[in-house]
Amino acid sequence: MLKITYEDGGATETIQYDSAKDFMANQRLEVPDLEDYYKIQNVTLDGKPIDLDDKTIIGLYKHFDDQGV
């Protein structure tokens, strides 16, 4: 399970996906769940934190893309 806690206009929101692949597929949609520029406060995959250099949704997308997800 992928769990993302992010900032949306000053509010803190949390969204979950069954897998990183589900997140990637959703971000490829014409209207994805999350905007690329949202700032990530915390992200975990199967309960393990993911360390990102770019703490935005696009940064998370690129992280998984680099891993071939």
C-alpha cells in the first residue's frame, strides 16, 4: 500500500493507493487525483518511508519511473 500525506492549498490531505503501479497509472490520466506541484509531507510504501530529493508529487512520480515501476 502506498500512502501519501501532502499539502493542498494549506490543508493536509492523505491518499492511499494499492500499489506504486496504481499511483503511476492514475498520474498518467488526463485528470489525475493529485497535482504535480503538491508538496509531500510523508510517503510510505508498505509501511516503509520513501526518501525523496524532490518532495512533490512529480518528484515521487519520477522516483518510481526511475525504478521502472
